[in-house]
Amino acid sequence: MGLASINLSAFGVEPTRGVLILASAEGDVRFEDGAGIPAKDVKPGEPIPPSYYVITGAGAKAIGLLSNGTLLTLDENTRMKVGTFEQEPFKDDGRKVSELSEEPSKSKVILELDMGSLILKTKKLNKDSSLNINSPLGFAGIRGTEFQMASNPGQGVQLDVTESTVEFTPPGGGPSIAVSEGSGMSAPPGGAPTLRPVNPTVAQKIQVSNEVAAEATQDVSLGEVSAAMEQVAAESESDSSNDSASEESSEGDSQEDGSGTDSPDEPVDEVENGSEGAPVEAIENTPVEVGDPQASALENNAELAQARKTGRFDAQTKELAKFGLLEDQTFRFYELSVEARTKLLLEERKVVRRLLSLEEFTKERADSFFDYRPQTRDLILGLENEVMLTLLDQGIEEVLLEESLTKMNIDFSRTNRVPTNKPGDSLSVRARSLSERLMESGNGEVLEELSEMANGVWTEELIRLGEVADSLLGDYRIEESSVIDPLDVSEVMGNPFYQEVTALYDQLLWDGLISGGAMVVGGKNLIVSDNVKALGPYFSDGGKELIVVASQSLDLDGDFQWEAPTDRNTRLVAMSAGTLSVSPGSALTSVTSDLVLAARQNLLLSQVSLDAAREVVIRGYRDVTLRDVSIGADLLTTIKARRDLDVDGLVFKRDVSRIVMEATTLRLKNINFPAASQVRLNSLHGPIDGKYPNFGTAIPAAQQIGRVNFIENVRSGGNLLKDRPTFDLHGKNLQIGKIARP
């Protein structure tokens, strides 16, 4: 039975609140309610009440699981709570959370990090989802990532990202700073944030912490998460009923004794969400001693600025501050109902600022807007302001509204969707044709962004941008009879609708694995069919490098070979910003060209043969696993992983001149390095005693991390390397090295 039907029958309400489940706790882990009063302990496996702070003492640690699949590790001396967590219901299909590649349903999360350090590992977020961390010293926005954020009033913010990108916004607003994977950022109190390389020690800590968190939650099922959500929903409903009964009782008592009548000469403090608003004067006059590490933070505190605007400081002021509202927008926010304000805080920044900039967005219209479901609200927001406000006055039923507001109707009803170029103008014709194609292919969001950029006047540059995006966002199968027109690499990698691929391309450039000038065959999902020879023509017109790329999945389905002219060094790059799959038993072969395989997600090659002219490269920006793989190359074989490189069965067909393997941790089995090859094996911590790897199957897991590990049957020139003496005797062509950035 699905979660939604369970809730409706059992409790009469549909849950929209996500939950944080405590997975494990070590040391001094305690809880406080929203007022800072010590609360009852939460046992592992139980949901943490939404208003609770989780506090870890010295040497303590807590691991939590959000119902959207995100893993949280609270380091010692940390104070955190889930400020906001809205999640759509989802079905229990019998799977474990650890088996999910993406979150089970749309969600919007705001974590409140008062102080300390958080390590996160998220599932792939829905495009409409958001996960943010709010701290007194800055605001971090996340899109599917692994990172650590540490916030301390005396030291500022330290951000280290090992996967994807985090957008950091300093306190008080201002432009955000993108911290990409492999990078870090330091933001001292009152100072300007600066980018830096990721701290290698922190990178290892992130990996180890997430592995421990994954192990602690690996058996949690979607059913258990559903049950936790039901429990929180039921408790919230019960608390709400009790609060209502208490309020009615209090009102009756006050009317009996005459104290329930407000005096027109005595203002009454406003109480919202159980938190009484404090006068701004009380905040501004709070003494701060000279030298207090919190002093500089308070000077630039966005919450304090927000409080000064409104004359209040309540539970919502803290969340409202991150939107950077003008004074009239802020006052308009507080004119809305409590329920509308609460829901508005869950919206994206651009939505909040747009709605509150409208003087006509009244309390009644806001209540009408939030009576609709999130997906219906998204359709309403696609309308122009005047049309949107008129619609909110009409109270149209949701089903009828959704049928009427198709994305096609919305986009063509807006005045800035219609090109102002003269009728029959070639640009106007191309713009209309592009609009139709984007809508038919389900890429209406591309049309929407282009239309906003055009502001009614379509240019050659904008139309070409859309045409390239339309091509790149399609699904294709490359066969002998179907050749996709190539695009210039500058058009593809500069396209704002293909950003995930651009990030991967930049990383390959940074690693020196691509040249920077190439033809591109791209799509969202690509399949290269068995025995296809359609790649050869791409090299015939003088091209040196061909990139076959997918933003989501690239499948090399069976054997294929490609030929290129022998008068120049050519290279085929097969890369995916998502997953890259090569069918087991496949052989990828070219006697005249090099080969590069690269993926942002985990990369597994099993029973695959790779044969190229001079160089073969395997590059993974997570884990790389090789099982019974054979490689042929004359000059160089490079195998790199950002995290773990696991090899069990690797054969080198030819005496390649150089072999380079790099990862945070290398675990090698059943591999024979040619005696004539110069081999470099690099890990995070490098060699033991300046020279050696770990040897043997009994190495504890904790000692393997960050090292090169010869687990079983590692040979050089056929000679077994099982200990230090045999390594000294037969491993003279092997060098164990250290890297700062895998």
C-alpha cells in the first residue's frame, strides 16, 4: 500500500513534512526543543521531532538519514536542526534507501547549522528540489553533492567539496560563490571568502564518514521511512489539535475574567509559530564585548538587518533573511497569513521576490495560491503577473486549471513569447520553429529561459543557443545508417543548458586528457550500437578529436571499431556527465586512434577489451571498478578515479611504455604489469616508508584508505609481489607516489 493512501485512511491528512531519522549516535549526543530546553533522547532508528536541535559534545558524532535519502554526519561540537523539510509523498516499492540512485520524491530542505561541522552525501535531487544549509556566517545551496561545511563564529566558514558544486552566499546577501568539486573555500568572520584547493585531509574524512554513514543506513527500507513520516505527521496533527483546544480554553477563561479584551492604548506583542517576537531595540542594545568573536558576525548579520526592517525578530525572520528582500517586500510578507508565510519560505528565491514585489499579491490571493498543489503552482507561475493575479481571484478547481494551463498554452499566451521581428522575417520563422520543437520535445523550460533573455526580440545568437540545446537534449542511437550532425565544441561547452557536461569537459581539460578543439556528437541519452562504423567519417574532414557525450547516460552496446587517417594523432572521447556503460564482452578497437572513457558517476568495466593506437585513458570522477579487462596501447595507459580504484583482473596486451594509476585508494588483484613498462601508482597518502604498498588480503579496511594495496596476485613481468623483499627484487619498474588531488 502506498504512503499517501496509508495516511489518508489512518490519519485523514496527507503528509508534506519530511523527516530526519537518527541512524546512530556516539558519545555525548543530546537534544533540545525549539526553545532551547533539554528534550527527551531519541533512539537510533527513531525520527527526530522537527523542532529538535541535535547537539554533539566533544568527541561525539551523530549520523542521520533524511527521508529524501540524504546522509548527514554531525561532527563533534555541532548544533543543528532541520529548519524546513517539505517532501511530496512517495510509494513504498519494497526497495531499500541505499538502492536508490535519486531521491524518492521532490523535496525542499533547509538545515539550520548554528555551529560545528556537517558532512553530507545526497541522492540525485529532482530538478525542482532544493537542499540548503543556513548558518549565521553564510548560506550554502546544494545540488547533489558530497561535501563538508564547518561554521564557527570565531573562525568563519570552511567549505570543502569532493563532488558536484555548492553555491555559497555570504551573510547579508551579495553574489554567490560557486565551489566546485575538488575545491574549497575559506570565509573568515567579516572577511571576503577565498577559493582554494580542497583540503586532502578533509577530503579523506568526507569519504570515510560517508562510507560509515552508508553502512549504518544500508538496511533502511522505504517502508521504514514511510512509517517515520506517518509518525511525525500523526504527532503533528495531534499537537495541532491539542494547541487548538488549549487556545479555545484560554480564550474562554480570559473572557470570563475580562482580560480577553485588548486595550486600544496598550500594544500586544505578536506571537507567531510559538515564538514571541522580540523588539528590535532589545536586539540592537544587546551588549557585545570588544574582542568577542561574534561581534564581527553580528555587524554583517542578515537576520539583524531583517529585524531592523520590520521591527520584529521572530522564528521566520531568520529564514526570511536569505532572500535579500527590500523593505516593502518584507512588510508585504508579514501581511500574509501565517500558513501562507510558512509555505512561501519553502519557495525558491526568485519566486519569493517576484510574488512579494507585487503590491496586488494580497493575503487572499496568497491563500488561494497556496491552496493549489506545488505542480499546479508551477504552472500558475508560468503566467504573466496580471493574468496570474486575475486567475487567483477566480477560485478555479485544480483539475480544470491543470487541464487549461498546459505548458504550450502558457508559453504562447505570454506577450514576450511572440517575437517582435517583422512577420516573415527569417529570424521570426526560426524562433517559432524552435519554440514548437522545444515544446514538443518536453523542453519547455529551455524556451522559457530563452524567452526571458530575448524579452520579445529574438537574435541570431539566442536562436542558435536554443537550436544547439534542442539537439543536445535529445535521445539518440548511433548506427551505421544514422549519423548525427556534429557540433563545434565551443557551441556545446558554452551552452547554459548543458552545464553538467561542461563541468566534466573542464575537468578533462584540467587533467590534460582532451585537447580543447573537437567535434561533438551529443545528447541526453546516447546508445552506440554493435559493430557500428559510423564514427569514422567524423575524422575524414581533418578532425583530430571526436567527443561522443551524454548528459545522463552513454551506452556502448557491443563491439565497435573506428578508423581515422594515419597522418595525424586522433582521439575518440566517450564521456558522460551521468553513467557510462560498456556491455560485458565488448571490444572497442582502433589501430589508428586513441581512446578516452570518462564518467562523472561510478564507472564499471567488466569483461571488456580496449585496443587503441597510442593511448588508452579510463577516468572516473567517483569510483572506478575493473573486472577482467584487457588493454592494448603503445605509449600510455592512464586509469584514474576520484575516490576508489578497484581492479580484479587486468591484462596488458602490449608492452606499453608507461602505466599511470591514480585514486584516493587503490585496491589491486590479479594484475600483471609488463616488466618493460614504467609504472606509477599514486594514492592520497602515497608510499609506506617512502617506497612500499600494503600487501595481503588481511589488511584492515581503515589501513587501506588512502594507500596503494596489493591485495592478491599482483605481479611484474610474471613475478609475484607479495611482500617487501619480492617488491625490492622484482618491482624496480614500479613507483608508489602521492597525489594532492585525485
